[in-house]
Amino acid sequence: MNILQVVPGMDPKGGGVCQGIRNTLPEFTKHGIHNEVVCFDDSNAPFIAKDPFKIHGLGKANNPWGYNKKFIPWMLDNFERFDVVIVHGLWLYQSQAAIKAMLTYRKTNGSKPKVYVMPHGMLDPYFQNADDRKLKAFRNTIYWKLFENKVVNQADGILFTCEEELLLARTTFPNYKPKKEINVGYGIQPPPVFHENMKKAFASNVPQWNGKPFLLFLSRIHPKKGVDMLITAYLKLENELDDLPQLIIAGPNDHSYAKEMQNMTKPSKNILFAGMLSGGAKWGAFYESEVFVLPSHQENFGIAVVEALACKTPVLISNKVNIWREIEKGKGGIVKNDSALETLNLLKEWLLLDEKAKHQMTINAESIYKSHFTIENAAKQYLNGINIKITK
């Protein structure tokens, strides 16, 4: 059984989708699946040859749409080698072109391979309703009418990472009529066991860290993530509560919005920006923190949220993180609305908990991971969802 993943890029700095692929494919391999990826990265990019599966880099797309003239010819030449093709993401060239190539190929070659589209939250109504996205929302409305509804409706099925994403997708656009809606789940590889070197790696990346447990935000520093509300809430609590743990914000910070957020934190010496963390430093951040915080306005799954749970770290999240129901039911953290006031209440409720309650949440956090988000369970659900018989 051969599966091809189609994705705009596999640069690890992009996180999200490409990290999800890297989590999933090794588990597919254990079940007898041969995996390949095609993407719009340079074939000699340093990360291309580092994975245990073949990545075909067709060259960087130098335009906002992601157009790549090599893609459709490559697909037509390679379709016959695969049983299933999974196209990740919407609104860019790869989704429309993949379906166009599929329709061309099927004129003379039958219905194999099956082609599925995995939107990864891109059909969430947030993107059409957010105040700062009015122009993009208008663009998406036009693009949906002309192209993207055909991508969704002509694919053999649409794959979702959780039930919440599936339900939200039905509410966003008219003429949404996919052939199948499949909740394939999502999961992560188990984290590496804690080692003292992780703590050292983290400390070397964040020399201002005082060595005590802290509040951790580890994600893109982007308006969607609610980091501005988190900083505002923390600054307010510094005036209300004594001995606040440090707040460490980890994520690429060499862009204008991140610099704007850094300027917001000037009144405080306890908010630290760590930059992007990877490897041992990233796991050190999860293991050394007392709680993970993500008051996002929209989060399709939240790999970092699950990584925190897997490290026995409770999570403070908004109810716009699509796995919030599992967190709330399992009592592995605290869930509030994605507003400034509720973000303040989110932090305050955690900080005022006694140590016994906090300790119980660490136990619950790991239990939620094991019950819902292990890669073993997710891979089986995924393969069953696309009707692939597990052979190993």
C-alpha cells in the first residue's frame, strides 16, 4: 500500500502541517505503508533528506499562490504508483492543481488512486469572520465560488483532525457538499524521556530563566494565537499577585508582530522571549514549565498543546482550540473563552490553585494524551477512515 502526501512545504520551521506529517508517517510505516511526500521546496534544502521517508522537492514557489509548473506533470507521471493521495491545505495552488491532475488522470485510468483533501482548519468560520481578515475573507468567498468548492466536492473525501473541526467546516461556505467527511483523528509521537541535558539546552537558550517552573507559550507569535491578551493579562497580574512565575514566550521572533509584542513587555522583567526552540531545548521547555498557555482565537488541533499533555504539563487554553472538549472533560487544564478578560481569569484561576490540585492536573494531562492523542491510536483511526486494511 502506497500513500502520497501533497503539502506546500516541509521546512520544520513551518511547524503545524509538516510536523503532523512527520509524526504520522513513521507510524504508517509500522503498518506496512510505503510513504512519500511531494512539496514545493528546493530539492537540495537541508531538511529534505533528514526524514525516514522520501520527499520530492519540486522547487520553491516564488509567488503568493504557490504556483509550481512542475507539479501537475509530476502528479500525472506518478499517480499510478500510489493507492491514496492526501492533499494538505486549501486556498493555494497545490489543492486546485491536485484535483485538476486527478480529473485529467481519471479520464483514461479509472478511479485509482483515491484522493483526499485535509484542510487542517482552513474551513473554520473564524477565517471568514475575524475583523482583521475582511479583505482575505472577501478573497476566499470569490475563490470558493470559482475554484475551491470544486476541490472540496470533487475529492473522494475530506479528512478532519477532530470532530469539532468537522462540524465547524459545515458552517462556513454555501455549496459545501463533500462526498465524505471523515474524522481521522490526530496524534503525536511520544516525547523523549526527560534528561538533564534537556534542562541544560533550554537554559542555554534562555539565560534569563531563573531556574524555577514557569508559564510557557510555545507557538507562532501571531495575532491569531492570543499572545497579546496573554501579555496584557500577565502584566495586570504582576500588579495584583506576588511571586508570579516567569512567562516564557517561545517562537520565531524576527518579524514585526513579534517585535511589537516584545515592546509590550518592556514594563516587566519576568516576560522572556526565547525565540524558536527545537530538539532538547523544546522538550526542556515543556518539562520545566508548570503550565502551558495558548489563548488562541482559532486552533485546529494544537500539536504543542498535545506535546505539553504528553509531558505531564497541564494546559490553559481557549475554547477555540478544537480539542478543548477533551481537555475540559479530562480535567487536564483550564478552558475559557478567547477574550482579554477570560485570558486574565485563565491565568488567575491557575495561579490561585493549591499544589494538590495542580499536581492532579499533571496526572490528568498525561491520561488525556494516552486516551486520545497517541500516534498509535491516531494512525489506526486514520487508516481505518480511508479504508486501508492494517496488515501489521
